[in-house]
Amino acid sequence: MRQFATVIDASAAGRRLYRLLGLALALLGFALALPAGASALVSTGDGGWAWQNPLTQGDSLNAVTFSDSSHGWAVGDGGAILATTDGGASWSGQTAGTGLRWLASVTFVNASDGWAVGAAGTILATTDGGASWKAQTSGATADLRGVAFANAGDGWAVGAAGTILATTNGGATWSAQVSGTTADLTGVSFPNAAHGWAAGTDWSGSTSDGVILATTNGGASWSVQSSGTGPQQFASVTFIDSSHGWAVGAAGAILATTDGGATWKAQTSGTTADLRAVAFADVSDGWVVGAAGTILATTDGGASWSRQTAGTTDDLSSLAVTSVSDAWVLGNGDPSLSSVTTLLHTTDRGVSWGTPGSVTAKDLASVSFSDAGNGWAVGVAGAILHTTDGGAIWKAQSSGTGQGLCSVAFANAGAGWAVGVAGTILATTDGGAIWRAQSSATSQDLASVCFSGAGSGWAVGAAGAIIHTADGGVSWRAQSSGTGQPLHSVAFANGSDGWAVGGSGIILHTTNGGAGWRKQHSGTSFSLSSVAFANASDGWAVGSSDKYSQTILRTTNGGATWSKQPSPYVGDSAGSNLNAVTCTGAQSAWIVGGADAILYTTNGGACWRAQDFGSYVTFSSVAFVGGSNGWIVGAHGAILHTSVPAPAMPLITTLKPSFGKRYATVTISGRGFGAARGTSTVKFGTKVCANYVSWTAARIKVKVPAKAAFGKLKLIVTTKAGTSNATSFTVKR
């Protein structure tokens, strides 16, 4: 439990389920993934956050390749590169150095030598299995969609507007080849250094003609091959040798050749789904994947194709085959909901396809940890997950309900509660081994639950509902809120002092355990989604936003006054709602929200900093044990973890003196100033100090600027970590 309070606050994000019911806030709905075994971490983004679920990660990945059954790589949006050396049992992030440029294709000729291509002519190469990646000069600005190497020296990359690039020295130099087409080329295959094929679609005409190009001299010249099918869109091509090849595309199209493409013949796929990728282990055994979870397999070179059960309806776009029985498929769900990757694996010719490392893909609404090891997450359709090792392994628990669960709270490793739709309350006394329903005395949807110890608890929800138990949930009784607004979050600092927030900026406060609730002035009409208190005085509330600002409210007097704090997000990013806040101390807090928003402060919110996660996942709840051990959950089963402390921001505690003339020496005491000044500054009003006497992490001595304005002004300290709280100083004449 958090060391600074005895209250377990699980108010994080249950309100998100409300959207499903047409109420204030709710979770996004989505499909269930296949359960699997132990998970492995994939590190990504800023602040040391790492994926615990789903794995390989929650971002969009676009392509997968394996050099053998053990060594594999996947690439995707934001320059993401992941690698495995144990056949996918664990994946680790690799540094691409491409900023936020997406990568579309990857290939390896062995466990060491590989290349990846992507946006705006990006080509990356590695000679050590991805331990280090280096950019190569492509000489192109077109987006590159496919890459193939015949050996460690001879390779080709294809892309938009008929772009074909070639190298004979592993990419040390790349040169353009004349394709003779302006079609967007998305697939390329070279079974040897002379014979190659490229496929794509010419979108310039009214019929979106498919194109297949071939070369017999390493690309010195390319010629168009007739597909024999009329207008057709092609996405992928593969050749096992210089004779046997296949191409796939829109509306279930599969073409095959046994004479190097001199003639192409249509094969019966049995589907009208758009097909995205094709790969073969030999001239007989291969797979095709495509839209809506389509996986087709053949054992006779495509004379017949059979549908295999993927266990997903996601679009499947990439395929890697290491043997006649072992293959990998990669795809993505609906990006309008969340960028989430589907990775499937078979070791039995596709009789079964599994999702390695992911325990669920259900939207998760709330997370609670009783200590650094024991944690729970809840979400849609009664989902409950549990870990005993800090999230290294998450396992599903049986909730006994199909109702959406919005919030979870644990008083210790045994006693816990979850609340949700239609007044659902579940309780456990054995860490979730058994969950039992409790009578809630309400049919309203419950969005948040909070307990002070194992006995006294509160839950809030729709239509101003507040219920309370003094006996661990054996009996729940209604409390009068005095409002009909939906309440989204509840937090107690102790058994008496509590707060609830909700629609139209409402904040309620009690000093007697809820026997009486009174409104506090929030100063906003925006819906508030979460509230958290470190003690009876210091707290935050966060909520919905418009395109200009996000709602972050702060109080240091128990809510007698609330003040708005600035968010680091501006412009389009400012429109992301903030869904949850949690305190790690009186001056420290974390906030999560839509579009992968992760914010933190260590100086009471004088400065909020965003951590760049490089994803677009909607986060719904955050929980910390101590100051640095934290977890975030959200859409599509997202679970993240960090053990990296947030950088200390400057915090001013005292000024001596608090007034003085120009050139007077002022001592600023506090913390987080940094051991040395470097580029840090002290500002009196609008004037930056020019004369610094001394600088340590806890104390700064400066002289009042010669042109500081007379009268009362604000003194602030700015470091690389952020800006301090503003402290009053009076410049006298």
C-alpha cells in the first residue's frame, strides 16, 4: 500500500464504462485474445515504462521476420523494433534511432545481418542482430514498403511511385533502378542475386491495376509480367526459387507460377477478403494472411487452400515461415479504437494458432496494488487479472460475472473489492482465488470504489449514487449525495475525510465518513473523472478537456479552494481527456489519459511533465507503490510498468529574506535544484538573474537583478527537469 496514507484509492478509471451505457464516461469495447502463459517485458517510450500486456507490445507493428526458429524481429510505428532470441518466448526493444518514423518491412539473411525500411526513404541496417542499428543513405524520399536480400550483400527495397533501390554491398551504397512504373510497390522477393520480382498497385488509373515486375539480372532491367487476371491489386509476392512463386492481393486473389512468371494462373482461395501477405516453406507448403483474421494454408503448392482458425478478426498483414510447421503472423486491430498488435504463432502447421505472452486483450478500467508484488486489474465483461510478482506474470481470475467492472480496491493482499455495471459489487478475502457477489443496495452503475482499511468503504456511480459499508461489504447502505450528477471517482484520506467528483465539475466533500456530503467549488464545468488525496489537505482532481486545455485541479487545504494547474499539452494534444490521477506524496502525483497521456509532477503541480510513450493507447488507470514502482492499464488489455523514479523537479520551500533591494543576496531553499547550475535559471518576475553566488541541490544564493521591477513579484527556478512553484518576493526601493 502507499506509504503516505492508509487509504486504498481505486477511483482511477471506472467511469469509462459509462460510454457503453450512454452515460458520462466509459471504456472502449474490444475483442478477447487467446489466453497464454508467462509474459515478458518489452521496454519502450520515456520514463522506463515497459509493456507487461499485451506482448509483444501495444503499439502497431507492421512486419515480422525470422531468420530461424529462434531469432526473430518485428518493426512498426514510431520506429519500433523488437527482437527475440528464444522463439518468441520473450521480446526486447531495440533502438532504431529513427525518431517517430514508421518502419514497414524487415528482413534478415541470418541471425546477425538485417535491414528495415520505412517512411521517407528510411533504411536501417544491423550486423549484430539488432544490438545496434545504423541508418543507411538511400538517396530516396519515397516511402519504402518492402525489402529483400538474396545474401548479405545483394539487396533491394521497393516503395511508392515505382521506387526500386538496389545494393551489392549490404547497403553501404544504394542506387535507384528503373522500374518502368509509377505503381506503389509493396512486395519484393529475390530467391537469388539475379532473379527477382516486385508487386504492387497502380492507383493512378480508374481501375487500380495490379503490377508484377520481374528481373533476371539483379534489377539491371525490369519488365512487366502479365498476371492474366485483368485489373487486380497486389500486396505481396514470394518466390521459393527462380521458377515457383505466388502473388496475393485484393478480393481473395492468389496467383501462382511454375515458370518464373512467364505465365501466372489464378488459384481458388475460397475467400473474398483482401489478402496482405504470402510465404512458403518449400514448393508445397505455404500460408496466406489477410483482412478479418484470414489465414489460408496449402500443402500442395496452392492447388487447394484451406481456412485456418486465427482466433481473431484483426487485419493480418505480415507472415514469417521458418519451416513447414512453424510460422508467425502479425496484424493490427482497428486503429480508431487503439493501436494494438496481434501476433500469432503456430508450431503444428496451423492446426492451432496461439497468442504468445498476452493474458487478455479486454479493455482494462482500473488497477490496484496492495504491495509491490500483489496487484489486480479489472475491465469489461467481468475481466479480472492478478499478479503476485509485480506484473512479470498476469493471470486471469474468475469473477463469476459478465458485467463490466469499473474499479478495484485492495486493503491488503487478501481483502479486495470490485464494482461495476448495474450495481455490481464483488469481494474477495483470499486475493481473488474466490470472488463473491455482495448486495449493493443500488442498481445504478458504480464507477469507483475506495476503502479505508478492510472494513470501511465507499462506492460512487450514476445519478449521484454513493453507498457505504462499515463491515467490509457484508452490508452496503446509501448515503445522500445531494446531486443527480454521475459520480466518477471517490477517494478518502482517512476514515472521515473523503471526496467524490463527477459530471459538470462537481466536487463533494465529507468530514464524517459520508454521513454528510457538501459541495466544493471546483471552478470548472468540465466533467471530472478522477480524484486522489495524499492526506487530508493535499489532492488533485482531473477530467475532460477541450482543444485548448486539460483539466487539472489542485488543493492544499482539503478542497476549501481548488486552483487550475497548467497541462504540458497544447494544440491537438490538449483535447485528450485525463482519466486518472494518483498521488505518491503530498507534492508528487501521476496522471494518465487518452492518446497515451502520461504526466507527472514532483513539486505539487507547479510543473507537469509529459512522458513520451510513442503510442496512441488510451490509458484509464494508474497505481503506484512507493514513489517509483507504478503500473498503468488501459484499452486493449494494456498494462505498463515502471520502476524508474520521476526526475526531481525544483521545489522552493523558503526564501530568506522574502524582500530586499536590487543587488541584495537572496537564499532560496528547497529541493530538486540540481547539484550544479548548468543552464538552470532563477527569475524575479520577468528578469533572469545574472549574478549567482552559489548553487546546490537544496540551496541557491543569488542577487536580485539590477532591473527587477519594484514591488511584489514571483520568483521561480527553472531546471531541465521543470519549473518550480512561484514564490512571492518583494523588491523594495
